[in-house]
Amino acid sequence: MSTTPFDWAEFEEEASDPANHIAFDPVPRRRVRRNGWTPERQQLFLFALSRCGSVARAARAAGKSRRSAYDLLHSPGADSFAHAWDQAIEEGIERVRADALQRALGGAFVPVFRRGRLVRVEHRRCDRLAIALLSGHHRDVKWERDTAVSRRKYRQQLAEEDERRAEEKRRAEAIWAEHQAILDRIEQDRASCRPTLPPRVRQL
């Protein structure tokens, strides 16, 4: 979402109000860094996300990158954060849609230029945008795939599958090593049981 009804000038004032906070358990971090994902920064990111509906813009508001936010989402112990993420982005998208719908139905002032000069300002409505906003809101397969909780579960399933394959490989290697050791012992037993022939005496 490139537009947002959120007034960034009042960001810090609104973000400091506990009434605007989303309840969640912060993601535990192994190292506490001043510029890292502290619990306060995580709350700030979720608040910004609930206002603009954009992960990239919310991450910038929290002083972090979009990739860093997704890395935090896939970190251990981020289940509560993932649910709060989905709640925040749903609220943010609803805010953006409501603002766009209001502008589509109520109209907006559009400047008209001719030969580089402003000739007039027209008040225009966009019925097509309003129809698209009213008819396009539904939770489809893509929405289910793009939620933070589903993304996190998918990553966990991939990690579990990788671990399962690695375990199967370790078991196969252990069985092969055990069989190879048995074959080596059989070969050693055969070598020890072979009769020793007397040395040949060359006839003179």
C-alpha cells in the first residue's frame, strides 16, 4: 500500500498511548542490542503496521528493514508476534481501504494543467475505484498464504522436513557403517582361517 490515512507527524504521540498497543508476547532475543528488535521496537512496528498496512513502511517507522522484520517473524518464540502481525496488518489495510473509499465516493480535488500551467482545479469522483474496493474484499487462497501465521507455519514445516531428511540420512549412514563393519570382520575371519602352506623347496 503506497497511501495511508495515518498522519506521520503525530506518530510518536499516538504510539506512546497504551490504548493503541496490540497485546502480544515479544519475541525473545538472544542478544539485547540498543538498535535491535527490542520489545518496544516490536510494539512500535505493530502500531505502525496497524496504521498503514505496509510491512516495509512499518519497518522503516521502527528504524528497521522489511527483511529484518520477516527474519524476526520466523525467529523462535514468535507465535504471539505472528498473530499480532496479522491483526495489525488487517487493521491497517482496513484503514487504507476506508480512506480510499471515502475519497472515491466523496471525490477529490484534481489540478488540471495545460502547457505546464495550472488552469483549474476539478472535483472528481471515481466510481470504478469505489466498486473495486467494495467488491474486492474477501479472504481467498492468496490471503491465507500471505498471513504471518501461515508463513511462519510453512517455514516451520520446511525446517521439520529438512530435519527429517537429515535424520534419515544419518540413520542410513549408520546402517551402512554397521554393515561395512560386519563385512570387514567376516573378511578378517576368513583371512585368519586360511591354511598356511609350507614354503616350496626348490629342487636342486
